[in-house]
Amino acid sequence: MRLALPDHWVWDSWMTDDGTDHHLFFLRASRALQDRERRHYRATIGHATSPDGEAWTLTADALAPSDAPAFDDLATWTGSVVRGADGLWSMFYTGVSRAENGLKQRIGRATSTDLLTWTKDPDLVLEADGRWYERLGEGTWADEAWRDPHVFEHAGQWQMLITARANTGDPEGRAVVGHATSNDLNHWHIQPPLSAPAGFGEMEVLQVHEIQGKPILVFSCAPKNTSVRARHNAGTWIAEGQSLLGPWKVTDAKNVDTAGLYAVQMRQARDGNWTSWGFDNTDGPHFGTISSSSYLPPTDTESSTPTP
């Protein structure tokens, strides 16, 4: 798997399968910005399709920032796509606005019948609940973390895992698994976090999977943003859990070497095998491209070691 655009950087991505084609959604921004750090506030959500998950055909962007004023009038960031019982596709995504200079994150939804044309839902915007989660200016973090929604169905409800930070504890290590639930994808209830702070400043692009009956939590955290320095050298982490809703052994999370790829995603393919991919986050010429990861999830998370 590889996706490289000559005129755009691409980074965080997520995938869904309609039974005929795989659909890859990803953040993209023009290389004309020259400074790659500027890409975050110029991001749109791109879209490519593939019959086999290997060779990709670029299509029109899925989402772009809204006209001001709106919660997503500056940039649209990472999300996930699910299909409801009525056949309608929902993309839950992160938005940042000009009003807060991009420092406050919120979650919105867009819907589609064909995964190609998306309509934003003006009535669904989720914000961090100050009863449990850190708000802008309440800690030492530069922004308010409430992003990267990972939505899945479990225990008779729709579940949303969210990159968030607790409102108590060491300000440098407050990252938690934010949580919201819904019965219908239309009405959501913010819940307390599903984890406690464990030394990570952020836990990005959260996802959960069950591999041979063993639930795991996968997340990304750059080395500079964790105090767990004695046992890490890369940005991908895996924690074992008791269920898809935890609790997870975040304090014992394993650091996985994904060879410079960040925001690594995992997915079970049609043939039952697992695949993983991420974007090149190195300083080399391939920065801002998406490719397959050499890491494959172990069949026994207790005893297996990461693939180098």
C-alpha cells in the first residue's frame, strides 16, 4: 500500500470497505506551504478508492473547512467512518475554528449515501465536558484536545473513543481515552474517560481491535510528548485490555517500532489477515506519504514481540 501525492502532503488516514471498494480518507495540505508544520491549519480530508487496498485512485476531497463562522472553518482533521442500520454512512471528524485560532477542538459529523458526496450535519457538534476533561487554558498544553473520533458498535451501542486530556494530574501527562455513547449515531452523550493519566501528553488516533479474542488499544504519541522515556523510541503504542471498552494496561503499553511511520492504523482485511499502515513522519524525502507498516499485530499479545 502506498499513497504519495506530488503536490500535497498526506498524513493521518482511516479506511472503510463498502464491499466493492476500499475507501481511504486522509488529511492533506498543499506542499506550496513549504513549511510542513503549517499543514495542520490548512488541512482538508482527501479521499481515494481501491478494489484491493493496494493501488489507489484519487477522487474529489471528502470534506473541506466550512464558511465562517463554524466550528470547522479553519481546518478539518482526523476521524472515522461507520455505516448505520439505515445504510447511511457517517463520518465523524475533528474541526478547529478561526475564532480560537485553531486551539479548541470539536467533533462533527457528515453523512453520505455513496461515500463520495458528504453533507455536514449542522446540529451535531460535540465538545469536551469540563466535568472530566481539560479545557483550553486549564493546563500547560497548547490546545484543547478533543479529536480523532474512533466510532464502532459494541455492547448494543455506538461507542466513540476520543483523544482527550483529564482535568487533573500532572499537566504534562494528562492524556486519557475520551468516551461518548449513542443509540442512533444522531444523539451522543459524553461519558467519563475510559482510562486514567499514565504519563502521556497525548494519545492520538486511538483505535481498538480484538485479535484472537484479545482486546487491544492502539494509539500514537510522539517521543517528546511522553514521560515514559525509559522504554520508548517510536510513536506507536499498544495496550492490552479486558474488553473493547477497557480497562487497558496503559501504564504497561508496549512501544512498537513502525520504522518512522506515525498515526498507524490497523484493519482486518477481507481474507481475515491484519494489515497496518501509517504516514512517513521522518525528516527524509518521503515525509507526508502513506505506506504499509511492517508491523503486524501479534496473535498472542502476551508473548509475541513486534515485527522489526
